Amino acid sequence: MPDEVTFIDLVCLLRVTSDTTMEKFGSAINASVFDAANLAGSLKQKSLIDFSSYYPGPNTIVITDIGKNLISEADTKATEPFDALDQEVLYQISGGKRIPIELQNTLNIRPKDLALRLYKLYKQGLLTYDLKSGAADLLLTETGFLKAKPASTAKMYVPPQPKPEQQQPVPAAPPDPEQEAKPAAANSNTALYIVIVLILIILALAYLWYIGKIKL
């Protein structure tokens, strides 16, 4: 059942030392005797630990090969670089998802994958956890809080917008011969009127001189 390993299984497994007994296991994980027995039974069912009994001595907890492989896998995972899923996990924790099962339901990933990722973030100093009453309460560190933002809001490359092309001057329309002819015709008519008026004035003056009304 390695794929069903949870974060609480992993951190409880890490609290097991060579001299951990069932009687000491509760204090090692900050849990009552009842909660410690339930967690130890879950670890035993998932083949992560075993018990060795030396009568009349106490029951010693021993990490199995499967448990050791899990710890080794978690340590390897902790060395991987920070990625988008890590960022999303931190964002969900900052939004109030402080219990691993809430994160698992929100992100919809396997319990083991979440457990290894939370351990990775813990080892990289981005979150911490409190063990109490057989449960883990996740807390962000200052560094983790600064990294907590939605992965979907990561900066995306935006290609530069093309510069607007300079507008070419619109060529002037060719002159209209008819429009040019109109002022010329108007000027010609004006000159003709002036000539006629002058001729009439001269004729009037000549007539008046002829009849003796004026003298030149």
C-alpha cells in the first residue's frame, strides 16, 4: 500500500528511532496513547514498520525496508527544484487549507505524491507543521508565504506589440481644369465690364463736350 501513504504517515515514520517503543511513540508524535496506537497500526498495515518483542521487555518499533525506501524517496524528492505545483500547494495553504486531507481533495492528487511534496517544502524551509492528537497542522514560513501565489498567475511571455506604421502623406488630387478655368473666366468678365463702363463714360463726356456743356 505505498501509494496510500499520507503525510502524517511519513512524519510519524521519521520520528521512529532505534529505541522507540510503543510506550514512547505517543510522546514522540505528540499524541495520546489511543491516537499513537491507531497511527502505529496504520503504519504496520502499510508495511512501513514492524514490532519486535523481547519478553518481558517493551515492544520496539522497527522501520521495515519499505519504510526505509519511503524515507529515501522523500529525501531525494526534497532536493528537486521548486516548481509550479509546489507554488500551488503553498497558495492553497495560505488560503486556509492547513490539513493535508483538505489539500489532497482540492488538488486531486495521490496521498503519497502530496506527502512527498509537503516533505519537500518542509525540507526547503517553505513550510512547517505541528503534530497534535494524531494529525498534522501545516503552517507557512515567511519564505513560503512570499512564494505563495496562484501558479496560474505566473508571468506569461507577451510578445511586443508592433509599432504603428508612420502614415504616408496623402498625395494631393490633380488640379481640375474646369475649376482652374472658372477664376480665369471670372477675371475676364470683370475686365470686360470695366472696359464697357470706361467706353460709356468717354462717350458721355464726348457728347457733353459736343453740346457745349463742358469744356476740355
